[in-house]
Amino acid sequence: MLLVISTDSHLHTPMYFFLCHLSFLDASYSSIIVPKLLENLLSKWKTISLLKCFTQISLVIFSGATEACLLSVMAYDRFQAVCHPLLYVVAMNRKVCTSLVAASWAIGMGTGLVNTILLAQHHFCGPNLIRSFACELPPVLLLACSDPSISIASILTTMVVLGLGTLVLLLGSYNRIIMTALGINSATGRSKIFSTCSSHFLVVTIFYGSEDPLCRVSGMGWTVSANSIVSIVLSSVHSFVQFPSRYMTPASGSALEQVLSVQYSVVTPLLNPLIYSLKNQEVKAALRRMLARKPRLTF
């Protein structure tokens, strides 16, 4: 997807500019999780240093937060294109698009750093056994022997400010898009609007609604303790809005948990480019043009 967008001038528009960054984030997320996952599957000693573990946590949070912001930005872009087509070029000019992407990356970096730094302040007295394919915030936080209230406060603040903010922008944009589409008398016009937004809507649906955290909490069998309170708070917040998908849920070590972990680290990043390429005529046309080009040798 990155190659197709960068090499075809027909795709140098705001929507594909954002899609290019989304594709890069998907590739980055898989690169964070998959190499260590394969190493653990092939190695007898499945260990990771604290530095590498916290780095992985920070990068996972960063990629999830940035993607949540970027999906909201893409929804806003579709809102401008559908509801204000005559002002679209002015409203979504190069400076605005660059600023929105830069803000998404900055928010993601800040979120990852703050939550990871606060997690690193805790004391871990062992046994430091993580029942997951990768280092993620919930299972590592449950290993802390010190008071986790500061980390919990940071997570809840992140959820309220960032999680709700991106969700409200998404819902608001799609509400206006649907109202505009329903107000059009032409069936062709409505079909064109829904076709334009269907790929993004499907990606958003996968990102926010592909798992049910409550079904995992119910099977954990914990007694009421500090750790169980932490887990219930994390999973309850996550059941309201997913940011990112595996960021806010406790690890039970079950087979379902492992399958979901692989889904979000491998399957979902692979699905997003396929969704945008198979359901988008412009991308398919650009791909055909790229494949039809004859290689030239310069002597």
C-alpha cells in the first residue's frame, strides 16, 4: 500500500496521505510484536529484559494511540469531503493534513512515554511471569508489588481524554455523513458516498469492536483484592471504548487470550491494506498501472 500510494500521482490526495500513515502504523505494530513472538516460539528460554519489555509496551501504546487519532482524522476528512465538497480543497490543504498527522503522532508518542515511565516506577518483586505473547501494560502492571494507583489514574485519564475524544469525533463525523447521504435524492449519489466511506468504516469497526473484554474477565476466578480491582477497572474502561485493543485488558493466559493477541498483532494489520485495496477502485487502478509499467534500464 505504501509503495502504490507513493508511486502513483493520482493517489496524492488527503485521504491517501492519511492511509499511507495508517499502513505504516500497521506495519510498525506487527514489527513490534511478531519478531519477539517468533523468537519465543522457537526458543527454549522465553525471556525478555526489563528494558526491552518496557520498550515494547511503550511502542505498542504509541502505535495504538496514534492509530486511534489517525482513524478519527480520516473520519473528519471523509466528513469534509462528503458534507462540504466545494470547500474540501481549502479545508484539507497540505498544511492542515500535515498538522493533523503530526498531532496524531505527537499524541501517540506522549501517551506511550507517560504510561511507560509511570509503569517503570513500580517495584517488581517476582515471580515475573507474563502469561502473554508480548509485554503489554495490563499483565505487567499486575506483577507490580507497589501501589498501582498512579498508573491507573494515568490510564483512566488517557481513556477519558483520548479514548472518548477520538470516539466522539468518529461518531460525530459519521453521523453527519449518514444524514447528508440520506438527504440526497439520487440513489447513485448515496451509493457513491457509502462506497467512499465503507472501507474506513470497516477498518474502524475492526479496530474498536472485534473483541469482548467482559467475557475474559468473567473466567479469571480472582478473589477481591488490589490486583482484581485493578483488572476490573481496566477491563470496564476498555469495554466502553477500545484504545488500543489489547492495551486495557487483563491477561488470563487462556487460549482465547492468546488467539486475540495474535489477531491484533498479525491478522488485523494485514487486513487493513487488503480492505482498502480490494474495496477501492482507485487503489486497484493504481496497482494495475504500477504492475503494467515496463522496467527501464539506464546505461
